Amino acid sequence: MMNLQYWTLERAAGLFLVLHVITTLPGFMLFWLRRGHKSGPPRSHAHWIVERCSILSGVILIAIGFMLLEGAFQNTSGAILANIGATAFFFGGILVVAAEALMLTLGYEKVYGLIVIYVVIAFLAEAAIGGAAIQSGLLAAWIGWATILWNVAWLIVLALISRRDMYFPILHYVLPLLIGIALLLSVP
């Protein structure tokens, strides 16, 4: 029988933050195979639905991971930033899932405004999580700084260079993976 003390909030958060890679990998592979990065169309409507659902599953798992991590930060000086970051990412996740569902019927152009709002919320939410990591001491400070710098830098770069399409979901999945790995490796 497994020791229940093994499953701390930190370890559970780490598990969700790492699992998002497994669930999103098929979607990113389908996107790559259809040359979506070069505006290639999906092979069928079913292909597109599977691709998008797989990619969006990562948002849901990251939101759960951040909520669990927020609970782990509660008795630290990073509690407020963790709460802000986890809550913002949760609401941003709801927004992007709704936008992607609407995209299936309305088209990308009609929901692009919602997508941009999600992109901004997600980058700022992850930066807040990075700040919470620095303040709490739960993770190495460099992970917190890397999270802040990654998210702020990409937000600025995409706003300046890629105004017509700021939606690159993979950018929101990199640092949660790093945080998840660090949580799984650092918890005894």
C-alpha cells in the first residue's frame, strides 16, 4: 500500500503540471503533421477537433496544477501572488476553452479577441506564479525568475512582432513543465 504522506500538495501539483505534456503531445503532433504552423488546413473536421481538444487539455491540467500549487503556497509569503496567478490562469483557461469551442462554428477571426485576452492573462498569471515561487522559497529562485522572464518576454515579443496571431499555446506549456519537474524532484 502506498504511503499517503507521499502525496503532498506540491507533489500532486507537480504531477498535473507534468501530465499536461502527455495529453497535449498528440494535438501538437497533429498540428505539426498538417503543417498548421504554415497555415496548413486540417485533414478533416474530426482531425481538427481531436487536435484542438488535445492541446486544450493542457490548459485544464495546468489550471488544476496551479490551483494545487496555490494551496501549497498558502502558508508562505508567496500566497497572494500564487492566488492571483492560479485564479487568473483558471479564468483564462475557461475563456480559451470557450473561444476554441466557438471557433469550431464561428471561425478563428470571430473569436480572435478572446484568444488575445487569454494569451495576455496566461502570460501574466504564469509570471505571478513565478513571483510566488520566488517569495515562497518552495522552489529554487532561478525557476521563479525564469518563469517571470519567459512570460513577460514572450508577451512583449508577441505584442510587437506577431500582432495578427499571438496564439502559440506551446509557449504557455513550457514553464509549467519546468515547475512540475522541479516540484516532483524537490519533494521528499
